[in-house]
Amino acid sequence: MALNNRVLMGMTIGTAILLTGCAKQHPGGFTEVARDKVAHTYQFRYQPQNLDQAALNAYISQRCAQEGFDKVDPLPEGPAALPGYKTRWFQCNYSIKN
């Protein structure tokens, strides 16, 4: 019974790792890994040395514009679960017009 539990646990962990690493990578070296529809935020994972910042900025600006927003606020960069990767959240907002 204990062997079966260990095998099942190993399969579960292996599947989780595989799914985490298999998200679609966009041209520019970034992957969208999370979205919060209530807060209008998107999270991306990337390797800083391989990131095309202009491509990421264009992509997130387009996503925010599709939702009717005209401003993107990047939140602080943080470590990712995968070694060598970073994550960053971006929030879609409205510009303040006078």
C-alpha cells in the first residue's frame, strides 16, 4: 500500500511539473501563466536574459486595450518556481485625463 501511495505521489508531482513547464511561450521569450479577471491583471514568466521587453510590452498593451483599458502598470518582478525564471504581474488601468 505504501509503495502505491509513493508511486501515485510521484506521478502527481511529475505531472504538475510537466504542466508548469509546458505553457505556451510567446515570441519574445515570455509565457502568460495567470490572469485575474477581477483585478484586471496578467502574470508572465520569463528568463530575463532571453526576454524581448518590447514584445512583452506590446502584447500586454494589446490585451489591456482589448478589455477597454488604455494604460498598463507593471508590478514588481519576483522569482518564479522554475530556476532561472522571473515572474511579473501587469495591471490594466485607465489613464487619468484632465
